Amino acid sequence: MRRHHAMARKDTRFRAAYNLILEYLASLPVGADLPSETGLAEIAGVSRTITRRTLARFEALGLIRWQGRDKVLLRAPTARDRIDELDGAGQNTDLEARFLEWVLRFDVPAYTPLSVAELSRSFDVPQYELKEFLAGLSQFGLVSRRPKGGWMMLGFTKEFAIELSDFRTVLELNAVAHVAEAPIDHPVWAQLEALRAAHLELRTRIDTDYAAFSMLDETFHKALNSVVKNRFIAEFQKVISLIFHYHYMWDKTEQKSRNAAAIDEHLEIITALEARDAEGAQAAARRHLRTSKTTLLSSLRHHDLG
């Protein structure tokens, strides 16, 4: 039974990753080179093993030509290329996303000892997999090993939020600089064009659909960061994006006005980048990141942690 659950979990992850990467391929012009396996794995938030499975399926469907490291898009994806996802696919099926959501809902106070056995049951993963995950997560300062064995939740504190925001600023300003220098045929320009349209469309219905901004924000920042290919940044960027995504759930006060302002800030960055105005894009990004930091700290005060 446990093996069946593990296989179902992997298949669910594969299906969700396949459709995510398929959507990315749809944003590329026919004939475009695909990113590396590591880059595609970052886009879908899965392992390179699962990414290779998606590439094999794309090749079998005639979507791509795949020879060694060279991967070229042969045709535009269609609705027929999608595969059905299992129940719950895409909804926090990834252990990292589910664990961080649990942490960031503040269900667990800081400095709480963690039971690997209980967490293994809660997240339906083998204990060895959970231990490996906690070891990897410890580099971000959310958990740590206990002196006499086991693990402890360090928690999401004001100090953690400030350090995280400052580090995010360094990474994102670097990403904006890379985007401004990207060649004209780089896939990021098609992504930014689509994102501009999505931002303008959401702005017209912000009065009722302001909560939809959270996913748009995540997609926007992921597009900017996708241009930077740096193995040391990739894991940190994934955790940072998840935390800034989930903080939108914490404090609902003035959410509509905050999200409307953030849409305008995103559009300023896009406009400057499309004009190849590197200095203007950096200035717009700094303004937006300062706002994000203020919003994050405000959300913590909502939880009496700021």
C-alpha cells in the first residue's frame, strides 16, 4: 500500500510538471532552444528525473527534437498535448510546498521539536525522505538539528523576514539586470509580453478578483528569475518565491489596494525592460521590492510576530 501511494505521488507530480512545462513551451516560438534540464526542473519545481520523463514524452509526440543537451521546439503545443491530472494535482503535492505552507500558516510555534514519525504520517512520505528534506531545508534557517538528535522548528520570525527580503532584493536586482541584457530572441520577452496582457486584464477586474494576483505575482517573479542560470541561486529562489506567495494569505486587510498597486509596480518594471532601460528597470524593481518587504513585515504584525 505504501508503495502504491509513493507511485501515485510520483505520477501526480509528473502529470503536474508535464503540463506546467507544456505551458512554458507554448510561450516559445517554434524553433526555439529549450532551457537545460535543470532550468526546466526549476520551472516545474520537480527533480531532473521527472523532467527527463516529460522531455521523453514531448519527443514521442513530436513536440521537440532532443539530442544530448540540445532541445529544440518543433511545433506549437495544442490542447491535445495536455494530460489529465489526478485529483489534487498541482495543489501542494510537492513536499516542499506543502511543508512551507504548513510552516507559514503559523500552525507550529517557533522552537517546537519536530517528530519525524508524525510528520511522515502527516505528509504521507517515508521517514528517510522526510529526513533528507529537513536536512536540505535546514540551510534556509527554518529548521535545525537538535543537539541530541531529531529536528526543531526555528520558525518564521521578523528577523528571518528581514534577512529574506534583503537577500531577495540582491537576487532579483541581479535577475532584472540579466533580463535587460537578454538577446531579442530570448523566451523571456514573449513571457513578459504575455504577463503585461495578464496584468492589464486583471487590473480591469481587480474589484472582484484581487485574490488572483498572488499566482500572477509568482509567475511574474519566476519569469524574471528564470533568465539567471546559477546552481547556487536556484534552491534559494524556490523557497523565497513560495514564502512571498504564501504571505498573501496572512493579512487580508487592504488586500485589494495593495494588489492593485503591485500590478502597477510590475507594469513599470515590464515597461522599462521592454524599452531596454536597464537603469529604469532597476529603479522600478527596487521600489517594488521595498513595497514587498513592507507588506511582508505588515503581515507578520498581523500575526503578532512583527
